[in-house]
Amino acid sequence: MTPAELKEHRELLGMTQQQLADELGFKRSHIARLENGLSPIMKQTKLAVLYLSTRTQTPLAQSHQPV
């Protein structure tokens, strides 16, 4: 998952950085660093975001290949 894809997923979920951070157990600043490419997106984070996306059936989740 790229930083741009993470941001796109978050926006399609209708979440702010703070809301996504709360859902994932992170600080908002960590989400900002991930979206700006300043911190690597770990596999666990990718899977959690994809899980959130599938719960809401976003278009990205439907088009994403299985991990």
C-alpha cells in the first residue's frame, strides 16, 4: 500500500486522520507521517485499513486483490 492509497482509503471511509488513528490505535501524527511517506506502512496497518474498507464496502476494497 502506498501513502497515496492509504489516504485514498481513509477519505473513502469518510474518516479524518484522527478518526483513522483512533480506530487503529495510533496517534494522528503517525497517520500523517504514513500518508506523507515519512514512515513505512507496515503489513499489519495495510491489513487493518483494508479490513475497515471491506466493512464499509468501499470501491477500493472491492477492487483490491487478496493479501
